[in-house]
Amino acid sequence: MSYWSFVFENKKLLIFGLLMTCLSGYGQTYLLALYVPYLIEEFSLQNAQISVYYMIATIASAFILPQVGKYIDKVSLVKYTLLTTVVFILSMILMSYNQYWYLLPVAFFGLRIAGQGLFSHIAITSMSKYFVKGRGKAISMASLGHPFGQAALPIIVVALINVFGWRQSLLVNALIVLILVPLYLYFFIDEKKLVIYEESVGSNDSEPKKEISQWEIMKSKSFWILAPNLFVLAFIVTGLFFYQFAIADYKGWSLEWMAVGLTFYAIAGSIAILFSGPLIDKYSARTFFPYYLIPFLIAIIFIWKVDNPLVIFPYMILMGASAGVGNSIMSALQVELFGTTYIGKVRSIFASIMVLSSAIGPAIYGVIVDAGYDFQYVFISSGILMTVAILLSFRIIPNYTYAKMKYKFKKRDRRFDFFNIFTLKR
């Protein structure tokens, strides 16, 4: 089935996934950062204070997410989505009407766990559970909501703030979510037609499946293959974005120039997401897992070594490509390695890691800069972390592959014919 035929045939569920990831932007750092100056002024806070509140809320949501995220395996999709939407809307209303600084972490917590955490979790888990042959394409289509949100929502929010003020703009945001999500669920999502494709991984289908615990998931080899990559990617992306304007100042670039680069990041991420889906369906996510962070590593080297402002474009494009492909690969790999039976529980753990690393990244980079080191050391440390993550990724290649290559090489120990080694039939 062609890409567009697949999209047309499954458009209702795919649009639901795209809608949820797009609306998750209301709980993402790139959008909440627009309200930070108003919150600082309103509550007479320092930058450090509001950063601490935000970090506490984000870390708390990271720890709670696995506990609430697992219930998507047991509760109907519509009910689970509506309950999450209620939390999301109440958090926006609380942020709008709040008059006390100590309630800010509570509002941040609701926005982070419902928006960044559960809205994205619902979208990608749905694509993983209800698709099998076209799972890569489905995850890619749903993931497009993230760059769409990055491109559109900041413009909408800034316009709303200018027209209504920051408090009232939050109420309008809540109204948008309140209208779009329930109406779409009511008119377009029929759970009776949704089929969960059960997949067992390394087990006998005739044996009854016992429920796997979160602790068992975290002890597995598959978990420790995926976790470092996910942590490092979210850690570095969030850290670099949080300090993007400080980096522009360090490099001597204009803020407008850096903002233009963000557009290229979103475009590159969208293109990468679209192309990665069919490739994953054809070759499997395992094939690309050890390599998808390499463009990001090159981007870090560019931003570290080159001062010309034109480097913003390859920097943002390569970073966006890695993030876009990585989003699809990591989501598909979780199904390939763990199956679909408890994919909600599995995804909630990895989503928690992503949320946690996005809280730690800016804090660690801030410590480096506040200690008197310039951004050169931020780039170097990021490059080292990325290199380690890439090297660890190769653990996903089975040991027998190396053994077979070694055997073939020994068979031709008098001839270093690498072409034959890699082209012989296995």
C-alpha cells in the first residue's frame, strides 16, 4: 500500500494522533517559555526561582507518568483521553486565575504531565497498538504534530497574548483544547472498530501471558539499550533550546537569525519524520537505531567550531533530522522489542525518562555556565555524551552478526576482501 493510500484509508485515527501531539505543545517548554516573562513580573520572581519551580514540576511529572501512563492499556482510549483533557484544561485555568506564587509548580505540573507527557503518550501508544503493517508510517504521521505545533502554536499564543493579555490567553487555549479533543473523539473515533494487534516477543503464544511489571521492564536488556539514547537526545535538545538565545549572544549572532534557524529545525524534522516511517516499515527500526544520532553529533561539532552565522542552518537541519527520525525509531523499537500487549506501560516509562532528562538538561547546562565556563564546554560535553550514546547503540546488533562476520573474515584470512565479506549470502 502506498503512503498516501495508507493515510487516506486510516485518516481518522492518524489525524487523532497528529492532533494530540500538536496540542501537547501547550505543555511543552517552547510554548510555556512565552509566559515566563509575564510570570516573573506578575509574581516578582527571579529567573532562578521560576526555573526551580519548573524543574520541580517537570521532575514530579516524570515520576508520576509511569503510574498513570500504564492505565491506557486497561482503560478505553476515549475515556483515558477525556480524563487527561480535563487535567490539561484545569491546569490552564489554574495558571490563568492563580494569584499565589506557590501554586505555580502545581499549574506547571498539570501542564507538563497532561501536555508534554500524556497527550504525546496517547498519540504514539494508539499508533503502536492499532497498526501493525503500517506502524512506522502511523507513528511518523502522528509525530508530525510536534513540528506542526512548534511552527503554529507560538504564533497563535503570541497573538492571543497581544489581544487578550497573558491570563485571558490561557483561557482561550483551554477553550481550544476543550472544543477540539472531545468533538473529534465524539465524531471520528469509534472504539468498536479499533483492533489491538497483539504481538508476543520471545514467548510461546500458547502459554498464558502474565502481566509484566515496570520493574521487570526496567531490568531488561532491551530497556538499557534504548534508555541511554532517549535520555541523551532529550537532555541535549532541551538544554540547547533552553539556552538558544544565550548561545546566539555567545556567538555574536542576532536573535532573529537564531529564530529563522528554528523554522529550518521544524521543516527538517517534518521531512525526516515523513521519510522515516516507510523505511522503518520496510527495514525495521533496529536497522537505523545505531546511526540516527550521527547527524546530531555533526551538528554539535558545527556549532562548536564554526562562528559564521550561516552555520545555524546545517546545525538546525541536522539536529531536526536526528530528532525527527529518532522520534519514529524509538517509538517503533519499543513495539519491536517489547510487543504491544503492555505497550502503554512500556511507553509511559520511556516518556518519563524523556520528561526527566528535559528537566535535568537545562539545569546541568546552567550549572556549567554559572560556574564560569563558556558555551564551548557545553558543546564539548554534549558531543562526548552523544558519542557515548552512539557507541552504546551498537549493542542492538546481535552478537551472532559479529561472529558470522569474524568467521567469514577468517575463511579469507589471506585476502582482505571486505566487499565479499559483506555481500555473501547469510
